[in-house]
Amino acid sequence: TDEDAEFRELKSSMRSVGQLQPAVAMSSEAFRRAKPEHAEALGDAEWIIILGNRRYHAAKQLGWTKFEIRVRDRLGNAEDDKVDEAVIIENIHRKNIPPYKEAEFPQRMVERHGSQEKVAERIGKSQMYVSNRLSLLNLTPELRDVVDTKQIKVKTAEQISRIKDPEAQKAKAAEEILKSSQPRQPRKVRKSTAKDEQVQNPVLTPAPAGAEGSAEGG
């Protein structure tokens, strides 16, 4: 809805320049094979949009009668299910998702592809990015919502996740939350002195009367 600022921006962009990328859908049959746990929720839907739901809803709200969608049933092949990968790659690059939730997807991709380097290549991020996100999985369960609700910064959470003791993790997180809740102290403005006010560029500052030396000569 328009309560989402990013959705408003997307809709405004589409109103101005149209649909720059097609959405991606799967037939209901292919999706049910790939994700049987969601079969009941599909009802009698014939097609399932995998990528581009926000674009699709923006188009509907703009009153469009045409919307480009590509069918990719192969994403749901049993031997190489790429539905989750397609979704996480789309979201990583297009819309922020909760950091802990984001970390769960690369973990599954590492299990499938065998290394962080291969996952980084597939999602278009650095290996360090993947490693840092995966480190969030080491957080004690109580801190996962703290990260996802942005009570502490992701970088801070990644540092905390490297603390082995769960109680020490929680203590450090509480310290960071308290620190971020405190108003920042205004910087002290140092009173200027006559010396400070002198321009240090000798070309712009005329020499005082009677000063030794001359601007001419070598």
C-alpha cells in the first residue's frame, strides 16, 4: 500500500517510465511441486508471481491493463529448486528484508552449493558480505528480533554474534541499545582566538608592517 514509502516510489517510477523489468511467475502446478507446504494457501490460483509482486500491485493500482510476466516453471525443478534463490536475490537488491531472515537464505544456499564464495557469486555480493550475514545465525534467539527491528545496527549485531557466550551477547546488546537511546552530546565549539582568525595563506594575508623580508626576490 501507499503506507510503504518504497512502494510509493516504485509506483511513481512506473507511472513515469513504465515497466522496466518483467515479473516472473510459475504455474500453480509447478509451484505446488516445488513448495508443497504452501499448496493449501494457493486456493484456485492458476499462476503464482515469484518475482515482481510489488510491481504487479503497482500496475493494478495505476490502472494498467497490460503487464509483462515471464513464466519460469523450471525454477521449481525438483533436482535444482531455485525458487528461494530467485526470491532472495531479488529482495537483497531491491527491498530491505530483516537481516536475520536474510541470513537464513544464504545458509541454505551454502548447504546446496558448498561454499560462501559460490553463494556470493550467485547473489552478486562479496564473500565478506555473505560471511557477515551468516554470522547473525550465531546470535542467541532473544537477539534475533532485536536485529530485525533495528534496535541495534547490523554491523553491531555482526560483531556481537562473534561473542561465544549467550549471556555476554545479551549484555553487549543491552549496552548498545542503551547507548543508541541516549541523546548525542552537542559538540563543544572552541572559542576562536586572534591567532585562529589569521588566514594562514601568505598570498592572501598581507605581511604586517615592518615585517622582515620582501615579496620580491628570491
